[in-house]
Amino acid sequence: MSKIDDLIAQYCPKGVEFKELGEVILSLKTGLNPRKNFTLNTIDARNFYVTVRELKGLDIAFHDKTDKVNDEGLKLISNRSKLEKGDVLFSGTGTIGRTALVREEPKNWNIKEGVYVIKPNQNLILPLFILYTLYSPDTVKQIKNKIVGSPVCSIPMMELKKVKIPIPPLSIQEEIVNILNKFTSLEAELEAELEAELEARTQQYVFYRDKLLRFEGKDVKWKSLGEVGTFLRGKRFVRTDMIEEGFPCIHYGEMYTHYNVFAKQSKSFISEELASKLRVANPGDVIIVAAGETIEDIGKGTAWLGDTDVVTHDACFSFKSPLNPKYVSYFLRTKLFHNQIRKHISSGKISAINAIGLSKAKIPVPPLAEQNKIVAILDKFDALVNDISTGLPAEIKARKKQYEHYRNKLLTFSPIN
């Protein structure tokens, strides 16, 4: 019997009490968005403005794309978030569920609105135990069931407080945290090596793809997307409309997390009745992201190669053209394309582009045989860096699943009878 089993047998032989998150924390607050409050990236801005992009599980990672705020703006945010050492950060809007632990008193950074500050009552629960528990299957399921909104999703703070989590004695929490910390550290080292190799391959792939699609020194016609095809915007549906089986659909959020250059099967479904009221993409269409959390998200395309039509969200366009859809999708992921549409993207709480802006971007149009040849070349290269069933992505995924299995096992408790 493990030490944890011994502790459970000693301190909670009849099971572990489950409580709502709101019962074991001191407060749940959030940061502040610019709006009329302050301006990001001014000349005097030298403090980091943390968004979901900087939340890396256990830690906060600042990088060259992290926005900055001046001292006056930082003070305004701090007055709202009340951020302290030992707090747990949780992304409650957009990409929901990312976390980080505040390990030191924040002096030169604070958070945006939508990043929640969970302040644990450390007499009842350890900060890292809360953080790890937020990733357990039962907790994740509860959170998903409380998500609202579209196209930008969120979990209201009052609903997050209602999520029930296990509260074993502090001695058991401490032992679990110690084990997971060691396991996480080892996994992080191994994954870092694989990620570094994957990043090198990815950069090589992007360089080669973009160079191939520039057609430098070749006599190729360039035409606007509006000349070679048409755009049809999807219609709105929400996550609660999704069912286990039915008519295939693609929610815009899945375009970032699930789909790559092409897709043959959808991840989600809606009822036939609802689908009949919405717009569909046909096999051979390219589904294009029209709205997202960052400018970099906009314009990415996925060729729909399924056997049936598919419903698309209103934050996406379906693009119909005689071009090879995978060829179009590859081009939509180049810097050359993104630089063309950047000036047409509006930014705010979400970034977005309309069909007029997309239609002005130009694409090289070689003969179909040449398009097919380029697609065959890029398919092989793309598989090396993006296919989750082969190579490094598969190995990284396997290590993550191994860790998740172990973490979930440690965080599974029998409730008190």
C-alpha cells in the first residue's frame, strides 16, 4: 500500500468530502481590460500584461509577444485583481481552463479581464492541489457544462464557484502535490527535448512551405481570392446545440484545437432539424477562420474533404473555388497570405475579418497538376511535424497521456458515504 493509501486509510477511511470551490477559497476575482481604463504598449509601458497565452500550466511565461502596460495601468489592474503570492490563475474566457501558480509577489505584471484569480483558503486547501484538481476529468466535465456564450465562450465566476472538488486532509494534499511536482518536473524535461526538436522541424517546414508557395522566378498568375472563388459565412450555433450523433458541424473554437490543413471527419454534431436551418460547407470547400482571440488566428484554412456536407459556425467562412482545396489551405497558412489580410483585420475583444477583406488577398494560381504536386510534397513534410499519429507529435502526446493518467488516478477519491 502506498503512502497516500496509508494516509487515506488513517484520516478518511469512509471517503473524502467534496465541496464547492467557493467554500474553500477566500475570493475569486479577475483582471482588467484596456477599454477606457488604459492603453497597452505605450512608450512608457514596461510591465507585462498577462493573458491566456502566458499561462503555461504551473508557471507564467513572458515572451516577446506579451503585451505591456505602464505603471498607471498596472495600478488600476492590481486594485481589481488583488493578486498575491499563492494565488492560482485560471483562464475563464476564450480558451478556458489554462492555469498558472503565482509563485512570487507580482511586481511588474498583472492580468487581463477573463483571467481569474483563485485565492485559496490555505487552512483548507493547498494552491497547487487546487491547480492540479482543475485538470481532473470530473472537474473538467463540470466546467464544460457551465460554459456559456458564442463566439467568445466563458464560465461565469459564480458558476466556477459551484464546481465541486475533493477536499482530503492537508497531509494527503501535500503528499499528492509532492508526487505530482516531481513527476511533472521529469515529464517537463523529457517533453522539452522533444518540443525543441519539433520546433526545429516546424521552422524548417514553414520556411520550405512559404518558399515553395512564393513561386519566385516562375511565371505564375496571381489572382485575388474573390476572382477565383466565393465566400459563404456560416450561421451561429452554440456548444449546447452539439450532440453525440447527428449532422456534422464545426465550431469555430475547434479550428484552433482540432483541425489542421484538411479534415475528413467532424468532431461534433448537431440535430438534423437545426442543421436544416443553417448554412453548410460542401466537400471540397475550404473553411476559413474569420474571428478569434488574436490576429494570428484569423485566416487559417482547413480543407473539408469529408463525404458529406458540414455545418460551419458564423465565425467561419466556407470558400468555394476550382482550386485544389488543400493547396488553398496550405497557402492560407503562409506569412505571405497573412501579411496581405492583416490590414483588413479589426481588433478589439476579438479580432475579425469580413469576406471583402479576405477576397482582396492574392493567391498564386498554377495549373491544377502543379497544385496537386505541391500538395503531395507538403503533405509529407506536414505529417512529420503535425500528424499526431506519427513521429515526434505522437511521442509527445503519449508522454502527456501517461502523465494525465497518473495525475487523474491520484486525484480520484471516493466521496463520503
